[in-house]
Amino acid sequence: MQKKEIKNVGPIIGTLVVIIVLVIAALYVFASHINRQANLNANQSSSTITIYSNSTDDIQTLKNDLNNAIK
């Protein structure tokens, strides 16, 4: 009589489950990193508009206001 080899599939299934969980966790961390970078870029690209209401028409005052607005 020949003995049939019985292979255990338990360790194979366990290994696959661990690999799948690690892949999902890596994708989650990668997506959160990309989302954080997108939020930082959006915050940096938005600028604050300050309205200067100056009644003087002096050239030097207008240049100073323009330089202050650019900063």
C-alpha cells in the first residue's frame, strides 16, 4: 500500500492572509501620505488677498503698498 502525502494548507492560507493584510495596510499608509501632501500643497497655494485702501496717489507710497502686498 502506498501512503498518500497529506499536505497541510493551513500554513499557506495563514501566510496569504498575513500578506494580504500587509498589502492593505501599506496601501492605506500610502494613500494617507498622498492625501496629507495634497492638503499641504492646497494650503500653500491658496493666498490671502489684502485690500489696501489708500487715498494718496504718491508714487512712492503706491510702490511701497505694492511691495508689501507681494510679500
